[in-house]
Amino acid sequence: MILRWLKGISGAVLIGLGLLFALAFEARYWRWRDCFNELGRCFDPVTQDVYLEQAGMVWGGLAAISLLAGFWLVVGLRRKQS
């Protein structure tokens, strides 16, 4: 009983983290995907920020892993109840 409760909470936390990582992916990479030069950098003159192309792989990977693990835990709980 408690183990299922912990799996449910862990799944919800992982899904929430995955959504936060997806937001970071969108803000740090996806908006700037057409701006990167041959060195994988993009300079935003308005905010004086430099965006790195590698950030897309890091934030996207973290988002994918967290969302998949969270959904796997939640779906596993639903299958055992039926």
C-alpha cells in the first residue's frame, strides 16, 4: 500500500520535473535554434546572453528521461489496479 503511494508520488514529481526541464529546453534552445553559428553559440544583443547549442541536448534529454520515468511509474500503478 505504502509502496504504491510512494510510486505515485515519485511519478508525479518526475512528471513535474520533466515539464520544468521541457520549459528550460524551450527557453534555452528551441527559441534560438535558427540563430546558432558554426561554433554552436547564439548571442542575444537585447539580454546580452549567449545560448549554447549543447543546452538543447542536456535539457531535452533530462526532460525526456524524467517524463518517461514518471509516466512509466504512473502507468505501472494503473495496470496493477486493474
